[in-house]
Amino acid sequence: MSEVDAIETKDLVKKYGEFIALNSISFNVKQGERFGLLGPNGAGKTTTIKILTGLVPPTSGTAIVAGYDVVKETKKVKERIGWVASEVILDDDLNAWENLEIQAKLQGVSDWEKRAKDLLDYFGLSQFIKRQVGKYSTGMRKKLEIASALLNSPEIIFMDEPTIGLDVNTRSLLWNTIRGVNKEFGVSVLLTTHYMEEADSLCDRIAIINQGKIAAIGTPDELKSKVGGEIVEIEVTNPIDTGGIRSMENVIDVSQNQNIVRIKAKKVERLLAELPRVIDFNNVKSLRVEKPSLDTVFLELTGRKIQEEETDFRKFYMTIRRARQ
């Protein structure tokens, strides 16, 4: 493994019976990097994290984390990583200090008190140290979860959809926290998400994963450049003949799915000026211009959008759980 790599995977495969959760994926994470796995629910993100944290073995392939093989040297890997799960893992009946003490015992961390005090100071939780965690705000709980993940001074922190179920303001607060932790503690961060704006805002590099395969890896700007143009999406009342659009010099590509026509063009302004010549706008219900984004990249690479509005059962169960408290 290269000295600059915190994580290196090669041809990882994970099968559950006949179902292939991961289909020969390979990627690396550099030391000190914030790396994102971006994909819809069921894409293989959580399976990847479970393998890299030693919770489940791969069917085949290799994964090196913090310099150690996750299968052959699982204990050494676990000593050098932290993990923030998508679901709350704190004990609401205990206070912050008691939660950190339990975490220290579980991880076998000795002389943890000084580290715990420093972390509570850093996250602004010292004045609430004796308050039951169940009475914390969502943002405070997330900070304490990250403090727990940092207690063993890890080289790498794994975050599995850390902002799922959070409101916009708390999500923004957590983004700033993750950036600060990455910089202040010098840890590499691997996070999974299905939020486009989260990956774009937080990650130095992103791997787009879909149906167990990696479609592309790069910085947000590198991935956006793959679109190769701007997109005009037109909703029509009745399907149209796209031949006239295809013949336009400025057009790169045209696709039509039922009543939605998507046009990729080099210069949208010129396209919009020329469209009335080839389309009957009496048949047009709406028109939308999309600048290159990770959403358009995902659509370009996979032929589908990440449906953020689909039911997320983890978020549902989290909501039910909070309602019972």
C-alpha cells in the first residue's frame, strides 16, 4: 500500500447467497482526505463500511485499512479506526462522561480521561457533562457520537450516512463539525451519503456507487466535467419527434423518456434561442435548465436519479424511536 493511502481496496466482492452486494469494487483513500461513497439506498455503501471496519468479511478481494488487512489483522484495524453509525448508539439514560467511559472500556482505551476531557472541551459539551444525553439536542448528540469515535485517537473515521434524518440546520452544523475534525485531528474520513449536496460540500473526492459497482471516482469538479455540457429538461404534453433537436449543431445528445425530453448542449443560451424553430411550444408544459451537478453526473453515469424522496426505513424507525422517548 502507498504511504499516502489510509485505505486501499482491490476487487472487493460481497455476496449474500445469490445476491451480489458488491461487485468487484476498487478505490483508495489518501491520508487526511475526506472521501465519500455516493449512491442510493441499497447501492452497497453500508456493506463497504462493514467490510472496512471488520464487521463482515468480503467474499473475495482485499482491503487494507491503516496499513492492516481487514481479514487477517482485524483487531489491529479496529484499534486504529472510529465509527459513527447512521443510527444513534448513545445511552440516553447516561450522561456524556458515562457514555465516553463505556466507549473507552469497549475499546480497551487506558488513560482515557484526559482525552475525553479535551474532546468535550473541543465540542463545547463540557458544561453539559452531567446532563443525561437523552436531554441533549440532536446536534449535541451527534457531537458526542463523534467524540466517542475519536476517543481512541483513530487514524480513520468511518461515517455511515451521518446526517440522515437531520433537519437542514443541524445537517449544516454537522458538516462544519466534520470539516473541523478532519483538520484539527488530522484523521482521514470516509463517509457514505445519498445527499448530492453533502458529497459536493464535504468530500475531497467521491466514488459514485450504484448496484454494487463503482461508476466513477474523482473530485466533485472532475465528476461534473464528465457531463460535458449543460442540460435542458423539457416536459411535453405528448411525446415528440426529437429528430429536429438532434440535427442542431449545438446539441450533444438527446433522450426522451415518456413525456420528458433531456437535451445536452454545449451552450444552453444558443439552444434556448433556437428551440422554438424545431419544437411546438404549445406542447411544452415546463422547461428547466440544469447546470452540471453531481445529480446530473449520477444520471449521466447510471441512467437514473438518486430518489431522495423514496422511503428511508432507517429514518422512519429513527422517528418512531424518538417519538417513544
